[in-house]
Amino acid sequence: MSSPPPPSLSATIPATYALSLLSLMLERGHREADLLAGSQLTREQLQDQRAQIGAWQYAVLLATALRLDRDHGLAYELGLRSQVTKHGFVGFGLISCATLREAIEFSERYFRARVPAFTNAMTVQGDEVVIELRETVPLGPYRAFVMDLVVVELCSLFAKVMGLDPASAGWASRIHVPHAEPQAYARYRDRLPPFTFNQRAVEIHFPARMLDEPIATADPVSVQLAIERCEQEMSRQAAASGTRGQVVERLRCEGGRYPELAEVAEQLHVSERTLKRRLQAEGCSFQALLDEVRQRDAERLLANPQLAIKQVADAVGYADPANFARAFGKWTGLSPKAWRDRLVASRGLK
């Protein structure tokens, strides 16, 4: 396995997420010392319900787990085992919402407070709801594993909020992912919502009629308390991410183009000059952040073998595939084809 993806050094996640991975690996007979090597973590740290750890530490732990076990089924197992209580006030808010629609809208805003590496957005398309997940940092060769974990976990959480089994006909959800079917899927098929592989994006689909289904544990007072706590956490994260984080959040490709400096400055209600100065004070530039986001999006799209490299180039704003190849080589040291080939080789998980 290659080295783990480089999440932002300032990003943090709840220690309970790493504890779940550690506990599962210990169940499978691996040694604690081997699992924690290089992460600068101890089990005592992970058992602190209020503790946060660096995203890089989770990446090291994940890379070690996959090197030792080499089983993609770990993603499914972790997602299925997730309990609402693991997510702190976000989980508390979910079970306190009045309907599934309200719970999903709550998750769209506040899951970012728990795991700033992802966003999710809901749309209603006819009689179907589609929740799309996007990562906000490059995940490299670990993207398929991590996104499967997150999408199964979300699906499992929404089902449990409704008092249903994630694989039951009552929940009736389907999962779309952009990668090929891993061998481990056959072992978990009966416990998971049905997956459709080699799709354009990571999505959860389910009938729109379920949106207004009531949640038995609804409590409006508890929802407000959860919102207050989550808003406090998001304010803390915004202060920690600074201007850089605010810019990255707004760099989304629409119609084959990304926002320009002037557009982002307008969205942030500052002048271009002020935005440049603030980014410079944080040790970066608008162009560097744009390249970072383009690399992240290019890697996400290249991970889908159904997309031609020219289609990927067009999707990240390069009309000429040769210019895209040169830029991608500058970012990664590899051509798009070589990067894709290495990714395919790294997916030798069971």
C-alpha cells in the first residue's frame, strides 16, 4: 500500500471514530501496538468521549489497518456497526428531529462539524431522494474504502433513526458508488442496502415518500439544544480553518469551470485585494488552493474507470487533455493514466 492521503494538518475528527476502527481490528486478532504504530495515539486517548485527534492520525491508523488486514469488508463492518450515540450532539439532534426530512437537513449542515472532510447534499428528483456525498480533501487510493464506510454509516444511521434495519425492505434505500465491486461485497450483500457500482458519484437513493415519515424519538427542545452545540462547534472550526477553509469550501466546479478570485471575494464580502492579503497571511494563494481542489476533483473522477481521461479533463476545466496531463503531472508526479493504473493496483483488497 502507498502512503495515506494528506488531509489538512489542522483538521480534527472525534477520537471515537478511530476507537471504532481500533476495536474492530483488535477483534480480528491484531495487536494494539502494531495498529497504533506511527499515529502518536494511545487507547486511553481514543476512549475519551470528548477528545479530538488529527485527521492525519486517523489516516495513519487506517493505512496500518488496511496493510495488516487488506479487507475492504472493514468499511462495510464499520459503517453497519455505527451507533447514533457515537456522533455526539449530531447524533442527539438526528434522533430528536420530527421527520426524516428534518434529520437529513440537519445532517447536511452539522455532520461537517464532526467530520470536516465530507459534505452531503439532498435533492428530490421526481419520486426519489438523492443524497450525494463529496469529500473536501483528497483521499487518494483510500477513496473507495472511506467513501463506502461513510455512505454505509449514513445509510445505517438514517435507518436506525427511523427504527428500521439498514438492509430491510422498509428502509428501501440504494447506494451508488463510482468504483468497481470489491470482492468483500458478496460477504456483506445481505446486510447492506443494494449497491450499484461504477456510477458517476457517491449517492444514497430512497423513495421521496419516506421524507415526511415521523421519528418516534422526536423532541423539539432537544433539537434546539443540539443545534446550539453544533453551531458552536462549526464556529470553532471556521475560526480554525480561516480564510483558506472558506475559499476551499466555495471552489466547486459548475459547468466545467471553477469560480474566479473575484467571484469568491464577492461571496465572502471582501475585495479581491483583501482576499489575496488574507490568504498570503495564511501561507497560501488563490491559485494554489484552486490547484489543490482541482487535484482532489480529478482524483475523484479518475477513480471511476467508466470515465475517459478526456471527460475528467473537461470536468475539471481543461478543454485540452494535454494541458490537464501536464497539470496533473505537476500535482502528483504521475500522468493521469499512471495514477489510475496505480490506484487499480492498490485496490487489491479482499
